Amino acid sequence: MAILREDARREGQRYSFEDVLLISEVVSTSSARKDYDDCTAKYGRYGIPVYLVVDPYAQEVVLHTQPTGTGYIAAHTHQYGTGKLPIPLADGRTFTLDLDELPSPEPEADTR
């Protein structure tokens, strides 16, 4: 998921990184390293103001802010089930994430 500036304009098939205010990834078992490490470095390098990692396996959300050339200066962890999390955006708006309504992984079927 991404939240863009209200005046964002497409450049061909995409938007400019300057127009992205928040980007979020939901961790899967095959993408955990990419979501936590690779994307954190990449989105920080591109100056995305807020990077949100939603981890249904750990039942937590990691909110990264203050991008740098190698990642983010700040990372705050919020547990599922702890209410609403207001996230200020660079354009003055606030995105509110309801931590009580996040997805949990499906239990694996018993294959015995």
C-alpha cells in the first residue's frame, strides 16, 4: 500500500518517489528479510518519509521514520490489538492504522 501526495502525477506507468508519503509492506514467510532489511534501506535511500512493516507472524507493526541514505533513523514497534495508531504524513494529513483490525496468518492445516 502507498499513500501519495494529493497532487501526485503519474510519470508513465508510475509515480515519482517524491510523491510517496507512506509505503507499507505485509510480511510473508518468503519475504521477511526483504521487507525488514532490503526495503528499509531502499525506501530510506529514496526518501520515503514513512515506511510501515506489518508483520502478521510477530503480531506487530514497525513504523520507520526519518529516512537517510542507508535506511531510517527511527523505528517504533507497535503490537497488534493496541488500538488506533495515528501516523502524521509529510503533507499535514494523518493516516490512522487500526491495530485491532490487522490480518493474522491462517493456521496451517494439520496434515497428519
